[in-house]
Amino acid sequence: MRGAAAALSLLLALSLLPLALAQEVKGPAVDRIIFRGLGSQDIAEQEIRAGNIDLFFYNLKSEAARALRARGDLTLVEVPSSLVSIVLNPAPAPPGELNPFSIREVRYAMQFVVDREAVATRFYGGLAMPMYTHVSPTDFDYLTIRDILVSRNIRYDPEYARQLVSDAMRKAGAELRDGVWHYNGRPVTVRVIIRPEDERREIGLAFAAELRRLGFNVEEVLLEFGPAIQRVYSTDPRTFAWHAYTEGWARGGIERYDSVGVNQFCAPWLGNMPGWREVGFWQYENPEIDELGQRIFRGEFRDLEERNQLYRRATELCLEESVRVWVVTVINAYPVSRDVRNLITDLVAGVRSPFSLREAYVEGRNVLRVGHLWVDTERTTWNPVGGFGDVYSVDIWRYVVDPGLVRDPVSGRTMPFRASFAVETSGPTGSLRVPSDAFLWDASTGSWRRVQPGTTARSKVTFDMSNYIGKPWHHGQPMTWADVLYPIHQAFEISYNPNKNRIETAIAVTSRPYLETIKGIRIVEDRYLEVYVDYWHFEEDRIADYAALGFPSMPWEVLAAMDELVFGRRRAAYSDTSAMRFNVPWLNLVKELHGRMLVEVLRSFSETGSVPEGVFELEGRPLVTAEEARSRYEAAIRWFNERRHLVISNGPFLLERFDGAAQTAELRAFRDPGYPFAKGAFSGMARRVELPSATAGRLQVVIGSPSRLEVRVTGTGDLRADLFLYDRSTGTAVKEVRGVAVSGGAVAMELTPQETSQLRRGLLTLEVVLHDVRNIGLLRPFAFSVEVLREGAQATATPTTPTGPTATQTPTVAEAGPPGDQGALIAVLLAAVAVALVSLLLLRSRRKR
């Protein structure tokens, strides 16, 4: 009997063994992902129906999205994931000429010639929301600045714009002849660069038509992604290759308290305003916005109230300057085959989440086929220092690299991914002593130096690097502390070594404000990385986010070869502007020719037994021996010989093949036993999340009588609402109520007879901003018209629908992660390389599309 029981136990154990082994398979759900560029949004749906792709990583045009939603036979992930703006060139014209956009009043007038509501309803068919500044109406900071937008009363008012333009142009010495502005006897011409791939074509053409009606001679130039980006962002504004451009931006995830967007879109120091911080170019300058932006970015405030004061002032200045005119937040619709399982999506980024394709699969297949608009363009550049600035490279790269931290795809909070963290802070005004054995890279001596005695910092973040140190790179070599320290050294070298910052000036000057706040780092117990920063935030996870500079994304030997090629041999450049200035290639690791140049460097390193001088000497202890370095060089060379590229990283997939000409890229699952995440580790995050919606009956107020404005709300979770009643025609607020709990499926604003007696007949707007307490990083605004009736009139109850600037926001919901306490994606993973802080910052928020 005992023997039979033992045999039965053995059989049971053997039967469970396959399941146990399956659970221990490392890496993602599928063995391969094949990305293919379709070249057009218009064929995406038919490609899914034909079985050629399983999902599409670029949004459909609005008409196609509405039709697909009506049919309902494919999954449609709809999220507010992209932004559209018009950037204006404010550079002064040469003597004898006039650039109207160099005049602030003319730029501000452009706010009133964009009919945002018409764009949202007519061009996007309701799948967009009007947008008036760099803050989307779905951003948490919309509540911080919405009263500024109301008081400015920005609206479509071409006659008011004409008045502003006329006054400013005459003051500048121009005259209007036969309806056309002339300066020194010649017509004033503006060149508008228009993207034709999507609804921006109509936006650009409408903007050009408004400019003509204002009296400008307009040259329309339609250019697709690569040529447009080259013409606008790689040229000196003084050459006037452009005067206005229809920009598009992809959002990387939920942003609870914005610190990057206000700098990216308003402050010159970060390198994203005309002039782009490139040496020799004319630069747009605004010291006050720079100061405010850097204080917000570096956490130089005492509390939330002071932070909001800084943010509001920066927003006001940004509006006054109007270098960018914001148009809409677009509800992007991503089509997905219903056969796709376990797709994890972000409430803002949609399918562009670092989790999305880790667990996604199609039953019975070990390959996932992903369509995109493009896989490779003239501006698609794979390098972690001055590249990865477009969605086409990043949308693949995010599955090749593992970040140390991510943002939760629902709540927007920073959470551990490959590195857990602990935060210690002295608060906004206190200080912590930096240990005497902490160190930083000293570019003047070319060595790691201990910090000065008495050095202090406001916060310390301790990262557990156990899932990095000793774990494998894709080429089989183990990650070491050398891989952690090299990119940190690289960032300080580019910023503070005069020979290097003269070459990569834009990267250097935009990185320094961040690097100045790094007060020291320390390796503890060969496991922990301590980072001391002069930074504080009222949410501690944001402090960890800020201090995340030591997560390796590429092996040190590849970065060292890149440095030698860029700074030693001067045969390539990290940034596009530096490449143009020195007439060398913009370094791109997926290009075979560039890989061959790097292999040449690696071979010379290997033959001479070279180890980067000083970088791996820490307190007299060498971190890398000549033999270890040679093994690294040879492994990287073998990788290139097998794959013809040098993209080596540490994520769930490795880049097996990249063919830009064929618009394809193939990823292969990284199944190494040392990889820290098993198949299925994130599958619990794939679930449906219902976002709230709002409707109302006919809303009326009778002057002198008590009134109740009730809005019906549908949705799950702990919903709250902020209600704002205001007069859109004058920009004056009537009443606001914040933090109202949704009860019985409704929220309401009560008005007393005293309050209604102050009103006059006409129309008001009731704006209802919904948010789930769990997902507080993402707002859901709706606006309704309110009719004000004369005293003694009888109110009626006729149904109505949302109207106004936020009425069009009614996206269905995607699959997303659980309401965890943290999340979304630091720089889509470029937190891994602290080298080009400018690249890191841009990737944290929005990328060009």
C-alpha cells in the first residue's frame, strides 16, 4: 500500500513537471515578433483581416476608426495618446526683411486662427479634444492651469487675430497693399511645412488659408516624416527653411505631475525650442521660463502649492510667447485582431507600453506580427546617446531593453521593474550628508573622485541592482558594475570635457542642469547603487524616478567604441545637428556600414588590449581586466558578424534582424536562464479597464431661482468629479466644486437663488472633469451647455449631449494593468543610459511622430 502511494506520488509529480517547466521558461510569451512597415494607415485593417499582421502600432485615421468601431469585429484600443501642435519660427529676419513670427503679438494672434473645435469634430470626427497649451485636457495638471485658459478666453476669432496682426505689423513698419502685407516693398512670405500622412494635412492647409486671410503670402510645403523633421529640427532658424510646422507627438504614458513637458515645449534650455541648443544656430531665449522650468524639473519648491505656482507662471509665459500653438489631443485608435491574447495596454500610450508585447500571443502560434506605419525612416536612428527620437525606433527598442523602473500603465506612478528602490529624503529644505566614500566622475582629471568633505544632498535613493549584476547581455556576456558606471561617466564627459562638449554641444548644455544635481554615487555590498541628488518631491516615487541614472541599456564596450568613433576618430556623431555641422554620419547602430566602423574600433581595442583609461579604476581597484575586455570585444564582433548590426541589450527580445530597405525588423525571444523574468510574469496585468463617461439632460438655470445641474456618469471605480461653471464668451468663472463623489450614477452642482440672480440670459458652460482615485494621473473632461433663462421662466427637461472644448472625448477603453500603486515608463527605457540626458528627458514624455 505504501509502495502504491509512493508510485502514485511519483506519477503525479511527473505529470506536473511539464507545467512547472513551462512556468520557468524565461522571457516573453512568443518566440518571435516581426515588425513590418506598411507605409500607409489605410491598409492596416485589411492587413489584419488578411492575417498578415495581428495588430497595428500606428493609429488609424478617424473615419476608418469610426467605421471599425461600428462593425465591432476587431478590437479597437482607443486612448488619448498623441498631440498636435504648430511650432512657429521666431527668429529675426535679415536686415531689410521681416519674419512676422519674430513678433510676439503676431505669434499670440495665431492662437485665435485655429478653430480647434472644428478640427476635433470635422477633421477627426470627434476622436480628438481641443488643446490650448502644452497640457492636454486629460493630464492631471489640466486642473492646475484650467482657470488660466478660461480667463484668457482663447477661441476661434479671426477678426480679433486680424486686429492683433494689423497693429503689430504696422508697428514693425509693414504696410497692407491690396490685402497683402509688404515690407520694404516686398510681400511678406511665410513657409508652412505640412505633414500629409494624416489629419495634419487638413490642419496645415486650414492654417495656411487663415494666414492668407490675414494678409500673408503663404508657401505650402508638404513633406512626410523624415524630410519634414530634417527641414525643421536640423536647420538654423535664421535660414528660414520653415516658418511654421504641423508637429505631432506620441505620449509615453500617464504623467501625474508634469516636469518634462513644460520644459520640452516651452523652455529653451532643454533643446526643443527653435535653435535646438545647437552651436552656431540662432537660439530662441527666455531666461524666466528656463528658470521656472528648471526649478520644476529639479524639485526646487517647498510643497505642492509652490510647485503649482511655478507651473502656472511658466504656463502663462508659454502662452504669451506662443512659439507653439496647440491644436488637439487625438484619441488614437489602434486595431488589434481578436485572436491576440494577453495584450497589456497603457491608458494613455495604448499599445505603446513596455508591457504590451511581453505577454501577447496568438493561440497556436509562436510568432506575433506587428504592423507599423514605418520601421525605418530617414530620421530613425538607433543610438542611446543622441538618437531614439522617433516612435518608429522606440516602439521596437522598448522590447529589446529592460528599464530599471517603469510607470504603472493605469495609475502613472513610478514602480520597480528590474530594480527595486528605497528613498530617504530630508524634505524640501533639509539636507543629508553624502558619505565621504561616495564618488563622481571628474572630467578634468579623467577619473572617479571622492566627493568633497561636507557635500550634502536633499535625497538618497538606493537601487537594488541584483537583477542587473551578473545577468546576461544578449551577446552572452554578464553585466557588471563597469556597465553601470560607463554611461554615468559618459554623461559627465560629454557635458564637462571641453573637447567633447565642443563636438556634441546640444547634448552637453541640456544635460548639465540635471547633472549638477547629482551629488555622489556609491556601490554598497556589491549589490546596491546609492544615488545622492539635490532633488525633492512630495511623492517619493518621483524622487526615485529622478535619480534613475545607472541602469545599463547597452554593454560598455559598445558605448566605448561609439565614443572612440565620435570623439577620437571623428567619423560619426551622436546627434543630427552635430552630424550636419561636421559632415559625418549620424551614428545608427542598425546600419551595417556604421556597425563595420564600430567593429574596426573594437578590433583595434582587442588587438592592443585597450581598456578605457580611468573609467574602470575605482579606489585603486580595477573593475575590468584586459582579458575580460578582450572577451567583451570579441563577443560584440561575433554578434555583428552574425546579425550585421550592433544593437545589443538586455530585454525580453533580442534584435535578430533589421532590414530598413524592406521595412522589417525581427525580434527573437531571449530565453537565457539568467534572464530574471519568466514567461507569464506580467500576464495578470492584461485586463479590461472601463473609463468613465458622462451625459446630461437639458441643463437650464432660471435667474433668481435655485437650480440643480445634474450630470449622469457611468463607469467603475472610486470616481470623483470637479465641476466648473463659466461663461465662455467672457472667460469668467461662475462657480466651481471640486472632489465630488459620484453617487447613484450622477454628480450635480447646486446653485442658490443668490448665485443665479447674478447671471444674465445666455449660455454658460458646465465642465465636468472625472477621474478615478486609483488612476488619478488621467482625467476625463466633458463640457455641457447650460441655458440661462429669464426670471420666472419654466425649465424643461429635453435631453442634450456634451458640447464644447472637451465634449469629443469619448474613447472606448483598452486593456490595461491593474490599479497598482505605481507605473508607466521612464523614457521608454532610456533611463538606462544617463548619457544624453536630453534624450532621456524627451523619451520620458513625447516623441516625434
